Amino acid sequence: MAKIMVVDDETDLEILIKQKFRKQIRQNEYEFVFAINGRDALDKLVEHPGVDIVLSDINMPEMDGLTLLSELHESSPLIKSVIVSAYGDMENIRVAMNRGAFDFITKPINFEDLTLTMEKTLKHAKEIRKTLQAIKENNILRMYVDENVLNFMGGQEYESKIMANESIEGTVMFVDVCGFTKISETTSPDVVVTMLNTYFDAMVKEIMGQDGIIDKFIGDAVMAVFRGEYHLDRAIDAALAIRNQVNSLPKGEGKETYQPKVSIGIKSGEMISGNIGSATLKRLDYTVIGDTVNTAARLQDAAKENQIIICEGCYEQVKEAFKCENLGSITMKNKAQPLTVYNVLE
């Protein structure tokens, strides 16, 4: 239902409006609020929030319509105004438009013209509100969805390619906050969330600083993906920075004995990138899957506090750029052969 305010010191206009629009009022299409001058209108806008448009006369006591336009422009910019006045000279029209009037109708009122003008103005007002709501929702969405996903969603062929996928070369990194599960069992939920968000914020800054993509948060762990040139090098640089940053964080609030540490697993190689989930339910994750991802997760499981574990294949690619130590071989789930792993020191 559209809410319309009529501002006019001629009280018989209220009766006329109610008569001319009685059908729309009965059918809950229009709701009218009446005020006798600009000051009364501003007071009633507080009492009746959600007004879409204002129809206002110019010549009124206490506060005229042109002053009301200026006040509305400052206090309620979303409300569209239409001047309805017998003073239809060019000067008044120009002043009204400069003060934010959407349209101008002269008296005596042609109600057919008024109806068309109201419909046009209401449509414009609702389009503005929808646009602002979309901006608000988009800003909220950006807090939950990575920028790369939003860019993908903005593509012209997004809906036709919603379940499409591609094979990519990249690096996956898993970062886990060591021992945090135990802390969460004995600490109040609000403290747990605050602590975890502090740790995640430190990690995310370093990942984004190396052009990494935050794929997801998994409990007290982060999964990140690096693509493009030197993706493995950038992932390791991010891991080293994360380890340094987390080690420098203060002890957890409410748990003086807890000093945050991380364990990190990194694997580079081919993986499948795309939307994983249910198109019917419209619940999808834009993520990566494959053996490279699984191996990175297993490497993180094998890592101890402050260790950054990579496999031999990754070591061979970066051994001239980073100092690493051989940790020997480990047996991994669903792997027939033991895997030689290295800890990145610096």
C-alpha cells in the first residue's frame, strides 16, 4: 500500500481527495495522511513513517510548501514531492524543482492528471527504495562472499553457467588454530567468538595481501586458494606472515594460559573450481575440490604447532626461495605410498 501525504491549508481538499480516491482507499492501494501546513507535515511524518510521496501546496501559514521542500530534502531525501498549487508561474516552478520537487501540478486540480502524476511518482520512489535495498543487500553479501565470487555472479551468463566448472592450476592452504577446540569447551561462547574473529582477521589480512581467496572458514580453520603467477610462492609468503602475526598476538581473554599458534598445510597442483551444491535448493558453494585440496587438508592435519608443511613436489619448486627442513615420510589417509614432507622455516 502506498502512503501519500497531502499538505494544504484548504481543509475541503481532504474531503475531495477521499471522495476521488475512495476506491483505492477501500482496496488498500492508497493510504492518505493530511497536514495543514509544512510544520504540521514534518510533525506528522514522524508520527507516520513510511510516507512515499508528499503532495503539497505552496502558499500556507507557518511554513509554506517551498520551505517544506527544503526541509524534506534535508531530513527525508527518499520522499518524493509534488507541488500542487495555483501559483504555477515559471519562477515558482523553477524554485520548486531546484528544491527537489519531482513534479508540479496547477490548481484547479485535474484529478486524472493528478492520478497519473501520483502513479509516476510512486513508481519512481519505489524504484529508488528498491535500488537502495539492493545496495544494502549487496554490501551485506560482500561480508559473506568473496569478491571473486561476486564478480563471477555479475557475469552476463552466470545463470546459464551456474553448475559449470573448470580445471585450474593453483595452491590450496589450510590454516588451523591449534588447541582451540579444547579452549571452546571451557570458555563462554562470546569470548570464544571474539578470540576466533581476532585470529581470523590477522590471517585474512595476510592472505589477501598475497592476492589469496578466502574459500571458507571451517570451525577454527581457514581454507584459502591462490591462483595466477607464483601462486605457490605467494601462499608460502602468506603462511609465514600468518605464523608471525599469530605468534605476536596476546594471550586469549579469559584464558591467560592460552597462546594462539597455527598449523598450516599447503599443496599446489590441479583442482576443479566451480559451484558445488544444489541448484534446486539454490544453495551453492563456489569452491575448489580434488586431490590437491584433500592433500593440503591432510598436510595440515599432520602439521604441529608453528609448522608449515608442504610435500616434496612443492619443495622442489620453491627450495631456492625458501628455507625448509625435511621431516621424513608420513602415511596419509587414502594414499597408497608414504609422502615425504618438509617444514618451511623461512
